[in-house]
Amino acid sequence: MSWQALASLTLISATILGAPHAVAASSCTRTSPGHTVALVELYTSEGCSSCPPADRWLSRLPSRFPAEQLVPLALHVDYWDYIGWKDPFAQAQFSDRQRRLARLSGTTTIYTPGVFAGMRELRGWNNATTLERRVREINRLPARADISVGMRAVGGREAEIEVSFSLPPTERFRQSLQGVLVLYEEQLVSDVRHGENRGVTLRHDHVVRQWSPQTLNAGSEPQRMRKTITLHPDWNAAELGVAAFVEDLQTGEVLQALALPGCMPAAAG
């Protein structure tokens, strides 16, 4: 039996999506490669006047790096909401995550736009050489976890998302591993009416909508979780994608990351 079969975590999520018929699971699956994929997290806010260039930068990353090299995520924070515009994509948990990542990087200061690559702060994110060097550094590492994701429609407005995390024997001793399942959306547009970006139309990609962490137990025992996620009426099913990664909460390491771009039919009606 392979080490992938010995240690697996399966996450199955029934997600409300507009799909009038079932889509074959084989048409929408992906498995992580043998090297580590770089997880790039942009912390941003619609209330921040310096963030739109960073949002555009993140949107362009897939044209520069294939999915086998990089997984981009936009996490909108809520700590700028007080200055006049409430970011509709912001979640307090993303502000908390940025604070934790900042502490792991040796600072207590957080700001937007802020970028972390492999859970390490990347201050020179807008410098192509700096980013490419960091991505290559991460990609050179052999994968220390194996991830596979699947996404398929199962009913009129439902879909099933399945994620499997596996650990090799060399990593099963870790006591602080967490697997995270992410639902994100592309092609979002906001007409900002107040605050620093008043009168500006903002466009976003890779925006995190749902964030579902799961503790991974040390050892080889399989773990399973099933949950139902209700899609907000404003969400576009055809623009949804799934990402997943394994992180060590103590050391700040990302053992592996994977993204499955949107492959669901558009919402009916």
C-alpha cells in the first residue's frame, strides 16, 4: 500500500451551485505535483487606495506562473472598513490570519497590500525578480504532502467538493498540521461609493469566499469531514474555484498547495 493511501484526509462539501444536471467527477479533478507549489496570499481591502494595483498584480499571476507553480489567493481584511467603505468581501478571520503570519515573520505590524508567499512575508512582491526567486525557491522543495481535489454538480443547485490530504511517513510526526479547504471566486466587480476609492470601479480575482480549516492528526489514521456550504445569491457558480493546502501552524511552513479553477456550470435562472 502506498504512503498516500496510508494517511489521508477527505473533505466532502455539498455546495449550493446552479447546476441542473450532474457533471462527471473525472471532468473536474486535480492532483498536486511532486514538488511544492507556492501559496501566495494577498491581504487587501477595498477601503485602501494603494490596494488596486496589488489586486491587478494578483489577477495577472496565473498568466506568469502555471498552476503547478503557484496558487494565488486574495484575502480581504476588515480593519479598513471604519474609514467610510465596508469591503463586501472582507472577513475578520483574514485579518486575524494576517496578524498570525506577521508574528511568524517576526513583526506585529500589518498593512495592506500585504503579500505572503509560503506563509513568509514578501515585501518586494511587486518586483518580478523577487517574486520569481521566491516561487522558484518554494518549487525546488519536494512535496511534503499530497493533495487531490474534485468538484462536481450533483443536483439542481448542489455540487460536491472532495479534497484528499495525504502525508508521507517522514511528516506524520508533526503535531501542528492543518489542512485548509478554500472556495474562491473570480471576476468580481465593485463600484466603490465612499472612502479612499470613492468613484472607482474595482475588479478582483481569486477572492476567498469560504475558508474551512481541519486539524490533521499525527500518524497515518485517515480522517474524514463532510460539510454543506450554502452559496450566497450574489456568488457566480461558474466563477468558483477550489484551493487546498497543508500548513504547519507552529513553524509557518506550507507543505503543499493546490488549486482547481472553476469548472461548474453557470447558475440556472
